[in-house]
Amino acid sequence: MNYSIRDDDVSYWTDVAQLESVYGQLLKEGAKISFAVVPFAYQVFNNGDWDAFYFGNERKYVYENKALVTWLLFWIEKGQIEIMQHGFDHAYYVALPDGAVRFLDISIRETIHKEKLLVRYIPEFLHKEFVVAREDIALGKKILEDAFKVTASVFVPPSNSISASSARALAMAGLNMSGMIGLNFNRPFSFSALKNYVTKIVWRLYNAIPYPFVMRYSAHKELAAFSFTSADRTDALHAAYAIAAHKNAPFVLAVHYWELFENEALRNAFNAFLSDKQRNSIFLSEYFK
Ligand SMILES: [Zn+2]
């Protein structure tokens, strides 16, 4: 059975030594990896900690990190890495108790701590309005395509979250989407959207995993991914893979290189899962063909 490895969060701020540490050996053994890259990223601090993470105020283009671009281009030319688009700047916003919505920088983080505020986090493409989303998605796609001399055809929304209007914007840019497929109806209304909604609800009545096949909307396609962010999910990973194999369905394993780098138990479970199947990996975009 084939499957694909999706890595999120590579950006200007990525230390290429971490990518080499996590993926160097797998690539030498023939793995193919689909990287979801942030075109114009803010630096994130305390990533992965919901009570402490925040963003710096400076955005950087991915192509400004020359060592990163060189490393990725080497494996792109070998046909083992593909570039997908991970949002535009990966900003997070917070809705404060008084209703105000703010960019999550250090001063907002300190206010949240000091005043013990209960806030709601808003990922980039739940926050951006249609016109901004359309411009940012198109510009981000061009930044990646110019830097890596490829065509980006898959969009991974930060936090796997996207609004109906942003879904319309990504379809207009000619992109398909890899995300987590929730059970709410959150796409522009169409016959295909309604049909997909019913399909995924009915599927979940009888199956332990989200609908695992490609869903066709009027102007784009979507596919769910299995998010592997904790070694506690190792049994669930093996179970989800077994179900996909049984159903002859696609399987996308979504990880973060920085989490694999920092978390030894997660990295060991990841490597154990891949130990006999790295050569069966395919690019995520191939599932949309
Ligand atoms: Zn991300």
C-alpha cells in the first residue's frame, strides 16, 4: 500500500539541521516527502504550547533562508521532495473576552497571562476575509513557485482550519486541500459540497476514521490526513493505517519536523512506523491526480 508523508511548518525560520536530522536518513533510503511550506512566515515562539505560544512582529520570505532553499532544491531535483503551500504567514489571532480580535504577539500573550483571560484562538484562514485570503494565497503560491521552480498544487491550511470563503479562494488559485475533515458544513454551498457533507457524516456512523477518500468539490478536491503529534497516538496511527489499507484508501501521515526533532518518543514511533515502508511513500499531490 502506498501512503504519503506530509510535513508542516517549514519556513524561513527553519533550521535546516533539524530537517537533516529528522529526514536525512529516510530520504537516503528512498522516501518521498511532501513539505507544506509557509511562504512569508512570522517567527513563532513556544510552538506547540497553547498557553505560551506567540509570534514575533517580523515576517520573512522563505527564499531568504539560503541554506534551507539549497537543501530543499537538492531533494526536489532528485524527485523526493515536493513543495505544498502552508498558509501565507501562519499568523494566529485571538478573540478576547471583550470581543476584540488581536494578532497574537508578545504583548497580547502577556496580557492574557496577567489578566488570566479566556481567549479563542483563530488560525490564519479562519481570520482572513475573502479578498485578503485570495490575494495572500495567490502571492504565497507565487513566492513558493519562484523559489523552488515548481508548481504548488496542494494547500495545507494552518491548524487544518479554513473558512468557506477561504476554501473558495484556494480553489480559485487552482489548489487542492489537505486537511482534517470535520463534521460541520463549512464549504461554499453547492451540490457537490452537500453530497460530500452527507458522505462524510454517513461514513463516520460506520467507521473509526474520517472519510479517507478524495472529496471532489465543484472547483477543487480535498483529502483528510492523520495528524501524528504525540507518541500516545501510535496505536491510533497503526489502526488508521490498517483501515486505509483494508479499504484501499489513500493515507496521509501529517507531522511537524520540529516536533519530531524535539520529541524523541514521537520520533522513535514515527521511524518504527516507517521502518519497512519508506519506499512506498508517494507525493501527496499524486492522490489528487
Ligand atoms: Zn502549521
